[in-house]
Amino acid sequence: MNSDFLGNLARRPEAGAAISLVVVLALFTAFGGSGLYGAASWVNFAANLGIVALPVGLLMIAGELDISIGAMIPAGSMTIAILSGYYELPIIVGILGSLAFGVLVGLINGYLTVNTSVPSLIITLASLVAVQGLVLSGSVLLTGGASVSLEAPAWAKFLFGHLIGGSYQVIVIWWLIFTAAFFFAIHKMRYGNWIFAMGGDIVSARNVGIPTRRLTITLFVLSATCASFVGMCGAIMFNSAQVSGGMNYIFNTIVSIVVGGVLLTGGFGSILGIFFGTLTFAVVSQGIYFTNIDRNWSSLIIGVLLLIAVLMNNTFRQMALTYSPKKAK
């Protein structure tokens, strides 16, 4: 019974990520801990990153990649700030404008991916640069500057930009909602099997009737729109938006997803793994500032801990591939 339980656990993509999170939390607690304020720091960081990591992780499971998120976060932020801040349109117009821009960019990325032989990495790299240029030139042309202030009404602040308990951003609640919705759609509905099949062999998936084109486009739309949503929440939260920022999300998102057990080659991963991987990366990257460790060593420590987490995930994946219930008995 115990061996069967351990074997089933080893086959779970999120097993390594969950253990990595426990180990990292234990290490930082041993070196001084981060306390309640430290917890707020990395939970807020994880929430913003996690909303982006969920759809990008699904794209990676499906064998694709979206790095345009680095431009979509400031794009979503600037869109609502220009519409509802500079031009003083109702905040709902700015919210819909931000989300619509994400849908548009996602549609372009997805359409080009399924209708050309160009890898999605190159397509989204091009859209990353294009959106950056569009946001910068559009901001300067429309407002005369690269930053715009925004005063959101109370209801918008309550939904997207206030602090819970004085420390936790409300986007943490949105992250949990997004995670639950993605978990249900991927692990309880047929779409999950379709996405895993695409990551395993997209030609075979197409031959058995899976709508690979439509599903790929949908995933790119989700990725760009979620990134735009994070940018929109940031603008409402901090009462301003800037054209810079967002590039760190590319690296942080991919690392979080890989730590969460998703293979770069596609076909393997889980929503819970991405969730735990995001938390692990957040604790490592933010928790060090609440310990007695010399900050000059932060990058080295982050790199080593993340490497250990990735190696642990790889070990669990190998166990999942080689485990046999008969041998365990």
C-alpha cells in the first residue's frame, strides 16, 4: 500500500514542485525566516507572476511558447491608464480596452503560429518588440510622456487594486480563482487531454480529430490576455502606469513553470505543479531579502536553489516513467 502510494505520488508532475517548495521554505526559515511581512512580499510576487505562468505553462505543455508577455504587461497597464486616466473615460472602458488589446495580440500570435512554419518563439519575439514599440510611441504621441497617472473609482480599487489586511494585494484572490478555473478546465475536462496530446505529437493529435488550430489560438489569447490583466491590476493598484517593466516576467515565468515540472519539450506538466513552482520561485527570489544572508550572494543562491528544484523535478519525472506497480509489490 505504501509503495503504491509513493509510486502514484512520483507519477504526479507536481510532486517534485511541492517538495521543492517545502524544502525552500524550510531553508529560509532556518536562515532567519521571512515572517508575516516577508510572506506578504513573496505571496504578492507569486500572485502577479502566477496569473501569467498558468496560460504560458499550458502553451509549453502544448509544445509552444509565448514571450510576448514581457510587453503585454506594460501594454495592459498603459492601455487602461491612457483611456481612463489621461482621457478620463469610464474605468470600465479602460478595463475592457486592456483586455481587448490582450485578445488582439493573442489572436495575432496564435494565427501566425498555426498558419506559418515559423516557431512560436520567433513569432512572439517579434510581437514582443512590436508591442513595446507601439506602446512607447503611442504613449508619447497621445500623452506626451512615457508614464500616465490613473485614479480608479472605489469599486475598481476593491476588485483589482486594494490591500487585504494591509499587506496582501487583492490579485492574490484572482490568482487562486484563475488557478481553480484552469485546474478544472485542464484536469476535469477534455481540453486537458487535448493539450497534452498536442504536446506529445501535434500531427497525431490533429489526425484523431483534436481541433489543434483553434486550441492553439485560444491558448495564445489566454496568455496575452492574462498578462494584460496583470498590467491592468498594477495600474489600478499603484495609480499609474509606465511603458517600461515587464521584461523580467519572461525569465521569471519560464523558470517558475520549469520548476513546476513542465517539460520544455511539451506533453508533461500540471496546473498544481505550475502553482507550486511559482510559489517556490517567489520564495527564493523574495525570501532572501528577509534573512541575514549577504545580498551580494542573492543571485548565486537563487540560481543554485532553482537548479536543485529543477533537478528534483527531473528525478520525479524519471520515477514516473520507470515506476511499475508490479515491481513495487
